[in-house]
Amino acid sequence: MGEVIGFDPGAHFQMLEILSWVHPDTDIRGSFYGYHPPLGFLVPHSIQMLFGISPEISVQWTSFLAGLATFFFLRETLRHCRLLYKPSGIAFLYLASSMPIQVSVSTSINLDGIVLSMAAAVLCASIHMLWPSSIFEDPSQPDRPLPLRFGMADPLVRSAIHDCIVAMIALCSALAGAALTKFSGVVILAIPAFVAWAQPYGRGWWRRCSMGALGCALAIAIVFPYYFARYYMQEGKFFPLNTEWNAGGAVEDAITLRKKDPVHFFAELFKPTTVHAAQGPTFADTQVNRLADTWRDIWIRNQFAGKTTPGALRAGLVYMEIAPWLMLIGFFIFLMHSRRRTPWVRLGWVLVGFSLLQCAALIQYIYRVPYAGWYPAKGLYVLPSIWGIAYLIVSAFQDQRLIPKILRHRIPLLQQGLLCAVLIFVTVNHAIPAY
């Protein structure tokens, strides 16, 4: 606490001075971060005023509380799906909550940790609303519909309706809160759609989908007037970026170069960067956009966000080398099991699908702002994708057919080994002082 880590912390602190709940708006181009929605600044501003602490500590408290919220929302999601006390559920929960970038975000100056916590809340509320707990008690039984024939006096009816209303309010609030924190929060609207697509298609699914759609519609109704009045009316677009007026000439040159050869642009985007080999893995390529920098950000802090320690660097390099292979194995195992209707597979469709959508949104953003000097390929922008990474890594240990026959009777021992590896991963990443 007290150590300033993150991108553009000065601009972040400036917004805490400018904004308040009495004056929650500012000129879009009046400050470097003026284009952001205000909620991510108003929350730490309130903490700062309430406890009389410095802006640095108030933002760090906000990031830390957001990290805790993310953990407990994921935990409740796994509990509802009857996965919390299984080795796969335990491993996923602690892997996803202890990724190096997640540990750093929980104490750094950022808005993305708040967006991640809102995404976890949306995931939790959507699954509570759209996936009835009865299907996980006995997957062989069809979904039991709400017994409306007994009337509102029946305790089961009142309890089910109460839970559904609470979930819808939580879904609406989290969606609106994410969109009022950062533009990337709008992408979270896709989570309820993924959850609805992967839900058990029993009786009552149309009613559940209708409630979920109503929650999304209410969130859009809350946010749209603000976006329309502040952004579209003033800038002629719903998502203006400070790059467009702070580095306009460089952006136009980069767009012109991209238009000349779009194929080359995308080819360079997916190529390994030479900067890591020439200057070190903590350096980003500021000449050509590289998704390799995005992958690096998940495991190793780059030089723009702050310094890292030798121990954190060595650990991050090991993670960067091992994780792709485990993810590849996990992806093939997930595809092999994709026709199963287990909670783990259903959750995988949501997490992997949303992670891929996050990557697609990042590519679209880089395509729109191709100026590499502004570093648009940040790993922070796809922070929820760490859930997909953690899911695929855990899935790599899910298929017993890949284990030699002589070792299959040792499955409990192998699961204990997986949990021990997760324990080491968690301990190392939380003990190293700088990621």
C-alpha cells in the first residue's frame, strides 16, 4: 500500500480531484482521463473523503475490495453449480484469483479491477437466474418448473420469485455499474447471452431468459441516456477515445498505413515480437502492435506499469512458457467433452466463449487505434480472459484417458498433486512483492 503502480496514475488522481457526487461530470477533452465514465473515480473519491486518506491509498483500497468481490462472486458461482468442493472447482477458483496480473491489479491504480468485479457479479447473477439449482442436484432429472399452480402463498413460489428478482436487480446494477466505469464494461453485456445459451434447456427456460433479457434491457435503459447526452451529442460517437485528440496525427498515419495493407497489419499483430529478445521481456513494442505484449502483461509487468523484481520476472517467464501448452491440452479435452451436459462443461462454454470475445474486442480496438506508440495492446483490457486461461489449464487434468493405465488407480493422488501445484502458484504469486 502506498506504492504507485499502474498506467497514467497522475491522470487518475486528477479525476479524483475534479469529480464528486455533486459534480460527477467534466469536459470530455478537459483532462487526460476526462473521457472515462465517472463511477470508477467517484468510489475512491468517496473513500478518500470518508476516511481522510491519500488518493493513492483510496484507489488501492478500491482495487483491493474489487479483487475480494471478484473472488467471492466466483466462489458463489461455483457453489451454485456444485463445483466449489471438487478439485477442479477449487483449482479454478484459486488459479483465476492468483494470476500475476490479477494480484497486481488488486493493489494498483486502475479501473479494470472494478470492471472485472462487475463481470464476476454479472456471471454470478446470470447463472443464479438462468441455471436452476435443481439441475445440478441430479443432472439426469429434467428441470423442475416453478410450481405456480400453488399460488403466491406457497413458500417455494415466494422463495423462487424472490431469488429471481434479487438476481435480476444484481444483474442490472452490475451491468450498469460496469458501463459507467469504463467503455470495456459494455462488453460484459455478452455474459448473460453466453449463460443463456449454455443453460439447461428444460421447462421454464423461456421464463428465465425473459427475466435475464429484462435485466439487460433495464441496464441499457439506465446507461443509454448518459452515453447519448455526454458522448454522442458532444463527440458524434458513443465511445470517443483520448487518443483521437491527444495523438491525432500519429493515429491518422497509423490508420493510413493499416489501410494500405490490412493483411500485413493482422499478420504483424499475431507475430512474436523481437523487442522481448532485444531489450527484455518487460519491454513493449512501440513500433508495431503485438498481441505477444498482451500475453506478456498477464504474467510479467511491463516497463510502463512499473518495475518488477528478478524473482517475479523468473516466475513470469516460466508461466509464459508452460501455460500455452497446458491451455492447448485443456482446449482439446474441453472439445472432447463438449457434448456432455455437466456443470463444468456448461461453465466452460461461458468462460472460454467470453474470453475469446474479449480477445476479439481487443483486436477491434487495436484496429481502430493502430498507433503502437499509445500501447493499445494492454493485457488489462482483456482482464476477464484470465478466467478462460484458468479454466483451460485446469481442464488439462480432467481426462483420465490421457493418463497411463498403470496410474489411473492413483487419480485421487494426482488430484492432490494438482491442488498442491495450485497452492504453490498462489503462495508464490502473493508472496513476491512485485509482479
